[in-house]
Amino acid sequence: MMEKKLILQNEVEQLSKLSDFIDSIAEELSIDSSMAMSLNLAIEEAVTNVVMYAYPEGEVGNVVIIANFTEGMLIFTISDNGIPFDPTSKTDADVTLNVEERPIGGLGIFLVKNLMDFVGYERKNGYNILTLKKKI
């Protein structure tokens, strides 16, 4: 069992720390570069949404990313105490439409759902908790 934790403030500049965090996990677990890239993309997409939208403009807040590895499953828990938002409740983006017809938004969570084996959300004790799982 492995557990790592990263706490970021809701500032775009902080996102660069995220890929180092994911890369160190991938290295420790000997995850191949293709899978590491997918994990980086999915986690960065989810965390970017929190950084950009969880807190009212001008309000400083944190996003906590915890990675656990147990029994062949890598589990990322992303939590914040910002505005309640369940990304899993959004309907998937219609990727059959061409770019001009497609409404803005929705592609990020679509991407996350396709890259991960499980995506779950709960609101608990004033926190948004997004759980992403990937079988390794």
C-alpha cells in the first residue's frame, strides 16, 4: 500500500506541481509512460476544474489530492470545500457533433470518465469529493 498527498491552492500556477506528483507516483509504481500520460491528463483535468471554478473569484481555497495504491488499484481522491459541484451529474459531451455545433464545456469530464475505470462524486461535511480509480 502506498499513499501520497498533495495540497494546492486554487491558483493556475500551482498546477505545475501536479504533474511532478503524478510522475513520482508513476515512477514508484513502475507505470508505463502511456498510462502515466493518461493519468496526468485525467487528474490535471479534474484538478484544473476545481482550481478554476470551485471558489468564488478572489477567494483563496485549497484542493487536496490523495493517491492510494492498494491491491492493483490506484485511487485518487480530489477534495475541496468550494461551491458544491458534481461533475458526474453532467451529461457526456456529444462528440459526434462537429466542433462548431458542440456546446462549450463537458469534454473534460468526458475525457476523465474515458481515461479512468471509475469516477465517483460525493458531497460530505461541506466538501466536494471526487474519486478516480484506475486498475494498474
